Amino acid sequence: MELSLIRTFLLDMDGTVYLGNQLLPGAKDFLNTLRNQGKRFYFLTNNSSHRASFYAQKLHNMGVVSCTRSHIITSGEVCAFYLKNMKPRARVFLLGTPELEIEFLQAGLTLVHEDPDYVVLGFDKTLTYEKLNRACQFIRKGIPFFATHPDLVCPTENGPILDAGSIMKAIEAFTGVTPKIFGKPYPEMIDYVLHKTQAQREETAMIGDRLYTDIAMGRQAGITTILVLTGETSKEDVPKSRWQPDFVFSSLKELEEHISR
């Protein structure tokens, strides 16, 4: 695949576009080049504790002034879309933040504490023992179990904190049930973006810094994959991975120089 044929770029954020609250070198130039070339870009995140507007504002604060909420795809949005399509106005018992609750309500889902159709686990910073136990009891009775994403930890400026995947492990231990997951590295996230944007699979590329999430998802979804070495993965890690990227660049700066030739 020639990168010149790619019309839509999907980007991981932390470790790819920025670290903490600082844009990585070349990120703004890369996005400007895509706009100048008439190409599209979208940002993907597994973090379902916030809605798209939060991430759009964060990028805006770092100088990505042309980014709007329409450029952001969260795992919570993807999960809500699939649940709505399985059963419109489904009754959901949700382990999630108030922001995720709004996401589900706007999708037409009904949030309940009794007799749910589904139990959904998100990145719930408001989790209580009562909520966790109630979810487990529903799952043990056979209510289908879903999760927005599988991340065990969420990186913060003060160190890693508990994420949805770790909470999932506790639920699995009690119920013996593993949920259906929608976020990276599962291809449903790419499929949703293609549906939402009407992008063509053969003209779409995933850019990220993690082999086992970003690159794995892109490979499983059948799109072009681009690894950047500004985050978790080093050049030495690549040959050892099950998931091999189509392209490897040191940063978005090097990728921008390549597509500008």
C-alpha cells in the first residue's frame, strides 16, 4: 500500500499525538499537511470516562485549533452504537461516569437499576461496592455483559490508575463471565469509524504507538497500519511482535516529511 493512496488517517492520541499535555514534535504540522492535501483525520481513544468534547477541548488547548468533537471517537460511543443497534432503547445497567451516562442517554439507551437487558462496564471513576456487586448479580443471572475497553491501567501525570480492565478482572473472578469488548484492539472500533465516516477500508490507515492495541486493531480490521516510536514501543520491540505494522516512523514529524514529498 502506498501512503499516497490513504485518504483517511485514524490516530491514537497519548504517545502518538501528545504526551500528557504537550504535543509531540511534528504533530501539528502533520495534521495541517493532511488538511492541505484534502485528507481526513480522526482521533480514537479507549478512555470512556469522557465524551468527545473533552478530548476536542484538550487538543484545542494544545494548539490543534481545527479539531472539533466530530474528529473524536471514544470507546463509549462505539459501545453505545452497537448496543443501540442490537436493541433500540435497550435497558442498561451501566458502570460508568456521569459523562458516559450522557453518552448512552444521547444514543437512546435507557439507564436502569433493575431488570436490565445488558450490563456495561466503562472506565468508572465513580464506582462503589454497591454498583459493582449489583452488576455481578445481574451477570450471574445471565444478563449479557459488555465492556467499553480492556485497559488495565490508565496513565496519568501522577502515575497509573485503575482502569476498566482491572475492574473487569474482579467481575470475571466472581461471575466466570468474560464480556464482549468494543475498544482497541478489537476491530469493531474501526468498523464503526468506517460506517460513521463512509471512509473506504483500502484508503484508511491507523497510526499508533502500541503494537498490541493500535497496530493489532488495524491489522484485524484489514486497514493499513503505521507505528510511531514516540510512545510505548521501541524499534527493537517490532520484530518480536505478533502484530507487524505496514510502516514504521520515528514520529509524526518523520511521517509528515514522508507524505509531503
